[in-house]
Amino acid sequence: MLALCHDNREITLSIQATTQYLAASGDEGGFHPPTIGEFFPNAIVEFGSFEFNRIHLVRIIAAVVLITLFTLAARRATLVPGRAQNIAEMALDFVRVNIAEEILGHNARKYVPMLTTMFFAILVFNITGVIPLLNIASTSLVAMPVVLALWTFFVYFGAGVKKFGIGGYLKNSLFPPGIPPFLYILITPIEILQVFLFRPLTLALRLTANMIAGHLLLVLCFGATHFFFLEAAGAMKGLAVVSLTAGLAFTLFEILVAALQAYVFTLLSAVYISMAIEEEH
């Protein structure tokens, strides 16, 4: 029993020493875990209350690259498409067929430009999180997801009002048919929150939270790799292989998440538009 207590004490002391070593900072070096400050970089340029920082720069680069790629694909379009044109057409058809037409049916054509722009913008802004030298998703700050969510809100609200009028749309949305009238006391407040708050809010928060989590995981893995490889002593250097492998795996996973979040956001936008213009919900 004494030997077991002694062993446990040694293990505890060893863990404490390792934790203190990993947590070392300042002039002593050490491992620096990622913080929320990653998403609030220092300003590159300031104009009074307005600032231009690295995330703004990443957004501009991503937008320019996206516009350039599709402009080149459109200008070089031929009757017999080449490889690049085939890829561009397949990508555009994916949104048109698998999102717009699948959800909106005969109403899809009107909303294809919006949904296509939304899908590829979110995809490119997400994917910057795994691009070397950029290394942060443009959608990891809530402002951009909020703008995109508000775009969806105004489109589905406007579509419903245009088709049914303000009174008809609110009646269809807030007083669902087929429900006993006395239940409207419970249902209608929930529907008000859903139409005006929950739908756009969940769109924005889901996208932001996924991009924040992905960025923190990547920084954690590659930061640990840097520490173990360059600063750790002895056998602990071997952990660099583990953290590097985890970082590469999470990079692939983050690419999948970036595409999936673009798909989910666009799909739900199409669903909300469809719900707004249907005769009954």
C-alpha cells in the first residue's frame, strides 16, 4: 500500500511538472494554447473607429480568388468543355439541382443566383482556415454569418409577403392551419420567435461556432507540434509525431466541415424560402 501511494505521488508530481512545463510562457518559451484572442487580431490600418485587420484582408483575398476563378471559367467557356469548365459546371449544377430544384421545385430558378452565390461564398470563406499564410476562416467572426443570415431572412420574408401580402404571410406563418385555435396561445409566440429570430440566429451561430472550433483545434495541434519538436526535451519530442498526425487529420476534417457548413447553410436558406411561399406549412 505504501509503495502504491509512493508511486501515485510520483505520477502526480510528474504530471504537475509536465503541466507547468507546457504552461510556461514569456521569456521561457513553452506551449501557448490558442485563445479567443486569435479572432481579434491587431489592426493593420485604422481610420478612427474603423479598423482593417488580418481577417478583413483574408476576406478580400478569398472574394477576389472566387470571383477570378468563376470569371476565368465563364470567359473560356466552350461548347466542348475542358477540365476546368467541367468542374465549374458540376459545382454550379450541384447547387442548382441538389439544393434549389430539390427544395424549391418550379420556384427554384428565381433563387438559384442567390443560393449559388451564398454556397460558394461560404465555402471559400470557410476554407481559408486551412490555407497556409491565411490560416483563419473568414466566417469565424459572427459579423459575416449574421450578414448572410439576414440576407436569408429578408429574402424569405420578402418572398412570403410578395406572394401572400403581409397579413396573409403572417397568418400562414404564425397561425399554422390544422391546429385547434386554443393552441395558438402556445404556438403563435413560438412561431414569432422562430420566423423573426431563431431561423437567422441559428444559421449565424451554427456557422460561426463550427469555424471557431475548427480553428482552435488546428492551432492547438500545430502549436503543440511546434512545442514538442523544438522545445520539448527527451522522449517528449516523440509526441510531435502524434500532434502533427492529429493536426493533419483535423485539417482534412476541417475541409469537410467547411463544405458541409456551406451546404447546410444554403440548404436551410432554401428550406426557409420554400416554407415562406408554400400555401400551407
